[in-house]
Amino acid sequence: SSTPPVFALQKATRSIPIVAIAVTDPVGNGLAASLSRPGANITGLANLFDDVAPKQFELLKAIVPALSRTAVLLNKSNRTYPSILDRYLAAARQVGVTTVLFDANTADGIERAFIAMPRERVEALIVVADSFLAGQRGQIAALALKHELPSMAPFVEDALAGALMSYGANIADIFRRGAIYVDKIL
């Protein structure tokens, strides 16, 4: 599940079937030839989180109409970071919002990002889909509440943990559908 482990599996074997779950831009990242015919030994389901950026900004702007500066929390060590970032920056421009990027790949990095956000005068937060950041959803939601930042996150579990709202694919459903692929292969 998620893109980084699938890159490692792709490197390790070209013959063992791999069912990739919740990967970002499998075609653009070289994991599949196309979505309809992935080719090679990798199949599965994309998460399309990079495609939801426009809607996430639109929803956040509806909640905070005067929004002009948004913090975007992401993990630059994630190999899919460049393509995701391009889509988030384009989506922000579309709604007339300036983005301030905050990189975090450790719990301390998340703390440092939230300490820096007030200096940057951000008015809201968008958390980019990433397996590390998903694992830190409780910390991120608590810090967003502490700093009074309306927050948009990619998973419904983020909203349940305290983010103001979420918009993205239903990961539990993606995993259930992934089991169908495994069943077909076996």
C-alpha cells in the first residue's frame, strides 16, 4: 500500500505479481503503462489524491471565504512529492490562494512546521496525502486545533481525529477492492 513500497517491490521483481493499493499517479511514476492496461507485473488501484487538490482548495475557500494564505504540509522525502506539489500549486493559483510549503517527515518536523506557520501568517492548512503524515494524523489534528487553523486532510480518518474536514478517496474501500485483484490473481 502507498507508492514508496511499490517502487521498492518494482525494483525487486519483474515476475511476481504485485497488487498495488492506493498509489499516486501510477502512470506518471512509471509503475504502469496505462490505467486500463498496466502491463508488467503490477496492477491495482490508484488513490487519485493528486487529482483532488482543486476540490480541497475550493472547499477550504468556502469555509474561509477571505482565505489568502494556506499552509501545505507535505513530506518531501516521498518520491511522488514533485508531481503532487505541482497539482497543489496549480489548484491554489486557481482559487487565488498563496501556498506556504511545510516539509515534515518526523514528528519533530511536524512540531517545527506548526511553530513556523504563525510567522508565515497562514490562515488554513491542507495536509497532502502521505503514509507518514497519515500515521501522524492525531498529532496534526491536535496542533491544527491548538493553532486555530481550519484544516483540510485527505482521509475521513483525519476528520475523525480532529481535522476540520477531509476530501479524498475512501482508503478502506480501496483496500476492499484490492482484495478482488488478489483473488483474481490467485
